[in-house]
Amino acid sequence: MNAPLTSSSLTPLADVPALHFQQASFTHRGHALLVPTTLTLSGCQRTLIMGPNGAGKSLFMRLAHGLLSPSSGQVRWEGKPPVQAMVFQRPVLLRRSVIDNLRYALAVKDVPRPKRQALALQALEKFGLAALAKRPARVLSGGEQQRLTLARAWLLNPAVLFLDEPTSALDPAAIKAVEDAVNEFHQSGTRIVMTTHDLHQAKRLADDVLFMYGGQVLEHTPAERFFDAPTSSQARAFIRGELVW
Ligand SMILES: Nc1ncnc2c1ncn2[C@@H]1O[C@H](COP(=O)(O)OP(=O)(O)OP(=O)(O)O)[C@@H](O)[C@H]1O
């Protein structure tokens, strides 16, 4: 990460509203992919969602972000839904230049045209992409594309940033760049909700851990407690590397 983005694009963050799952479930063709779940995400925590393949982590996150609606129960923000951004495992970018991807995001956000170029350039500088500004976004390497999606999210100044396995296809240096960015979002007051399969990454980043298995949230606890003394046998097996699905 380079220089801080001083003229933060947009308004400072107010307190991040709580997100309540109230008996929220998701069923598909008679299969309960998320059993009725009640929990609250609050504050500016970095919540890491862990669990084996198929546990329901992405599904949970899509429900939280509003990309899916629960089959029963509610997923509800306390008050007005905040500005949110989501970063996926495979970056979703427009077939445009690197800088145009950022300018477009600012246009959608109704940032006045004269300000867009300067803000986009600052974000590129911050995420180490300035030299690539004019390159087509889709020819960037995986790590560069992920940095671009983070730069775009940064310009949106989200109160909540969802990340679905954002580093699973990246090399160690690119992983570090993403983790540094996540921490900068966190320090600027953004709540982080992120899935990962990497226990070491979860230990580095997590304030709290949400552990899922078979469409259930089995644990939602402070990270230290989760790693030192998980309460479920499934989480203990997962931490030992013995729970595959
Ligand atoms: N929109 C959907 N409609 C129907 N089934 C879905 C939907 N989303 C997810 N599923 C199913 O729900 C289950 C959980 O999927 P999900 O992607 O949430 O798992 P995950 O824990 O993120 O797994 P992985 O670690 O492999 O990414 C899977 O069996 C998947 O096929």
C-alpha cells in the first residue's frame, strides 16, 4: 500500500449499523442450505467466516449483502442500510481501462465529473496501480485485478466490505497486499466480513470468527477463543485440518 488517500473521496463514516439475522434461512428445492439462523454483526469488527467446502459461507455472505433474500426469517439492518461493497474470488471488472473502471464507479456514485479523474488517480496510486492506469482491466494479473477491485471499493467508502475468498488464487505478495488493504479499510472504520479457507490468514486478520458447517453457524466467537478453545467438535477437527466437508 502506498500513500494514504488524503482527500477521502467521500463523506466520513458514521457508526456502522448492526446487521441482524433473525431466524433467517435459505432453502433450495427442499434442501436447507442455511438453517434458521439468528445472530448480529455489529461494530467495526473483522469477521472471518470459516468452514469446509459447501458449509454455506458464500451463501451467508450473499444473504448479508442482500444479493439473496432469505426463504424465511429476516436479514435486517438496524436503520438505513449502509454503503456496502463486495469483493469476489474472481474479480468482476468492466471491459474498460483500469482507470475507467474507477471513473465509472465514481460516476455511478454521482461524484461530479471534474473530481473523478483526480480521485481515481489517487486510488490507483494508493493501490500501486498508477503505472497500469490505461491498460485494459481484464488483462491485469489476478493480483492486480484484485487490487483494482479493492481500489474501486475504497472509492465507494463503504461502511461494510464483504470479501468472498479474495486471496484464494493469489501468490504470497499479492495476498499480503490484499490483507494490508483489508486492514486499512478496517482502520478507516469499515466493518469487514470475509470468507477464507486459510487458517493462518484468519489468525492474522480476525477479530471474531463465524464457523459454519452443513448450513449452520456453529460458532460466532472472538477469534482468540475460537482458535484456543473451539466449542464444537467440527471446529476442533477443522482447525486440526481433519474436517474436509
Ligand atoms: N443461490 C443458490 N441456489 C441454490 N443452491 C445454492 C445457492 N448458493 C449456494 N448453493 C448451495 O449451497 C451450498 C453451500 O454453498 P456455498 O457456496 O455457500 O458454500 P461455501 O461454504 O462458500 O463453500 P466453498 O468453501 O466451497 O466456497 C452448496 O451446496 C451450494 O451448491
